[in-house]
Amino acid sequence: MIERTPILNAVTHVILLSGVVLAVLPLWLVFVASTLTLAEVNAVPMPMLPGGSLWNNVTEAWARAGLRKRGKTVGGRALFSCRDSARPSLYVMCHRHRPFPR
């Protein structure tokens, strides 16, 4: 038998929607922070709407990581080879077996 309980349905939907908001909110904050300048991110309270500095922040992050200098940006090539890996576990994993062809 199908029970029709509109109040229980509303309560379950409110619980589900609050769970979705709690799951998406940190991702939204990271995205918004990536579009703001450092002064705007450090302002209290931080703006909740995206800013206009996304492209500047992305190019600065790529330049600081050294990806622009190595020329490993596009074309299906890996961003980091085993030699350039910042993670020791990845370095060990790569060199435990045969190295990548160069």
C-alpha cells in the first residue's frame, strides 16, 4: 500500500536539500576564492559571488608551478613526469617498475 504523507515528503526533501547544500558549499567557496584577488579573499566576510580575476590567478599559479617553463601544458603530455613529481609516493611508484619512455 502506498502511503501519502505530504508532511513527511516535505521534511525528507528539506533534509536532502540541506545535505546537497552542505556538500556543494565548500566547492563553491573554493571556486569563488579562485576568482578573487588575495585582498578580497582575506576580507571579512569573503564575497560569495565570483570575481573577475580567475584567468589572472590561473596564469599566476601555472607560472609559479613552473609549468610554463617546462612546456608541458597541452598536447596530451603529462603535466609531471616521474622525475618532476612532488609526491614521493608517486616517485617510488613510477621507479619501482620500468620508467616512462622519454
